[in-house]
Amino acid sequence: MSFVTHLECAHCGQRYDALQIHNLCTACQRPLWVRYDLDALRKEFPKKALFGRPPTIWRYLEMLPIRDPKNIVSLTETITPILETKRLAAAFGVKHLYVKDESRLPTGSFKSRGMTMAISKAREFGITRVAVPTAGNAGGAMAAYAARAGMEAYVFMPEDTPVINQKECFLAGARTFRVNGLITDCGRIVGEGKRPKGWFDVSTLKEPYRIEGKKTMGLELAEQFDWELPDVILYPTGGGTGLIGMWKAFAELETLGWLKSAQKPRMISCQSDGCAPIATAFARGERFAKKFENAKTIASGLRVPAAVGDFMILDAVRESRGVALAAPEADIPKWMQLASAKEGIALCPETAVCLGALEVLLKRGAIKPNEQILIFNTGAAQKYPEAICEDLPQLDITKPIDWTAI
Ligand SMILES: *Cc1c(COP(=O)(O)O)cnc(C)c1O
């Protein structure tokens, strides 16, 4: 049982049979949307169907692409809490600042949303070997879900990917390779190896179902806000699946008539100035982004110099009357520390750039202090020991303690 009708190219509109395995559109090499029979959903999936269902992303099953729930490969993708901040909000001079804390998801980042969907779908198709290029967390999540499904996994990552990501892939039994290049080089390796090695390519947006997993962020958020969305969403953008998926969620919910207001959030795509292809294209008024040269950021999830879904991100940002902008790479540790010290919320470096962006947009008047502002904490700060360089003072127990130093 599924409400999926077909897949559809996001660029040329070419339709594809959802019962077949697909990657990109074969006509124009762009990503595919998963389309649903929203009229049937409206009749057969009323809001009240959610009542009493467990608090995981699978409560929205009818709006997801899995045909048989037996194929679901899950580590329990829990509904993540939305934390209202008071002290952090005050530091920015705003009234309502919320953090949706994705760090609690399996493998410590929201990549599990996309990967539980992709691997479940792969199981549904009978796929047994999967491969992915990764900036870090996608590899860890894919390795974990592939392990859970008993699939063979291959992960290719830039050699300077955070060490924790390297080790989590290894631990989960993935064949893990460090590559002396960028994620785009890793992507090329997976593309070339597909045929000789028999891999299914699970790359961001080259695999159509990861967006549907990330879409659950939008569904959850809407339900948590009682179907009235916040005014502004700040989202740290790498490949863009999350932003694209959320925007799709809002559009589907609107068609289903579940939203209380026609007003949808302004989507703010946040990047580091160390790798800002989307922000650059936005500033130039372009629909497609140029490859960002010499990409360098400790926010490894944002180190995507060329995104296949660039136009999908930019379309969503513009449709929402939002903006794409870059915040200073150098300020990442400062924002991480501020959030943690004010609220005890350990932000990943990717999300730290959202605070930088918030500061800029408040100054410009593009965000008003009384608006409802929501930031996605996309991963656990604990996965990035490299991002915090502070040396802690040491105590020498062979000497009397110097109490003036404490
Ligand atoms: C992958 C990743 C991002 C970027 O997500 P996209 O949806 O690909 O733009 C942001 N933060 C973290 C922690 C990530 O792992």
C-alpha cells in the first residue's frame, strides 16, 4: 500500500515508474521528485490518523514512499524536540528563538532521516550493495543502516573528514576509503564504480528517497507547532536535501489542507564563507550555482562545493521569500560556545553558521525581533572535537593546590 504515483524530474518534468530503481533523470541528469496521489491522501489520511501513533518519523507513513512496512530499516528515528531558548534569544535581542535538536537521532545527526528511508527503499528493491561519497555524517548514517539491513556498504570520504566519521563507518563494517580530494571527487569514484562493482549509488539527491526522509523534518515541525509554522527557518545548507525536503513537506501539507495559515516560513539557507556556492548564486540572482573553489570549512557537512540540487535549493529559498547567505567561518567556535554556554545546547559547527546568519539578518532588518525563529541543530557537537581548540588548565596533584587559580 502506497500513495506514490510516480517519480518526476525536478528540471525537465520527465516521469518515471516508481516501481523501478532510479538515480538521476536519464534525460537531463537532474534529481527526481517522488510524487503522491494527494487527492487520495486527503480522503484516506486525515490528521486524526496520527493520534496514538508512536513518536517516530514513521507516524507519517502514508506520506512516505515505503510500500511494505516490513521493509523498514530503522534504529528508531525519534521525533526530535524543539527547545525554546530564553537566554540565547536574549543574547540576540529576539523574542522567540527555537532549536529543533536533531543531534538526538541515531548516529548523532539528521542524516539518519534520509538514510533510514534510502536503505529501507533499497531493501524494498532487493538491493544488497550500497555506496556513498560523504563529507562525514552521511557515510556514518549509511554504514549504520546498511549494517542493520545486512547490506554491504562502501564509503568514500575526503581524507580530512572528521576522524569520528571515519571511525564510525569502520565500526559499522563499511569498506571505508579516505580520498585525497573533495566530496565531488568521491562522488566521481562512486559514479565510476557503480557498474564494475554493482553498487547502488546513495549520493545526496542522486538517490530519490533521501529527500522523503528529510521531508519528515517539515512534517514533524508542523505537527509540533500545531500546524502553524514559524516565520523563519534557518538551515545549514550543504547538499540541500533538508531544505528542499522541508519545503516539499510544507507544500504537501498545504495541499492536504493541514496547515492553519497560508503563510509559510521564509527559508534561510546558511553557509560558511569557506564554502558558499548557494549563497554566491543567490547574491548574483542565478538559478544554478558555480563550483566553489578552494572550499574549506570545519563545518564538514557544508563542504559541498557543487550541489546537484542547487536549483532546487535556490527555487525553494526564493519561493519562500527567504535568502541564502554566508556567515564567517572564523566565528564558528564563538557561536558554538555561545549556544552551549547560554543554553546547554551543543550546536554542531554547521548550525553555528546559522547564528552568524541570524546576526546579519537581524542587523539588516530582514528578520524582526518579534518573529518566531527556528534553527535546526543538524548534528551533535560531540562528533567534532576538531572544532573546539580550547586548552584546559591542568592541575598537578604532586603539589599543593593553588586556590587562586581556580
Ligand atoms: C549533511 C549535513 C548538513 C547539510 O545538510 P544538507 O541537507 O545536505 O544541506 C548540515 N549539518 C550536518 C551536521 C550535516 O551532517
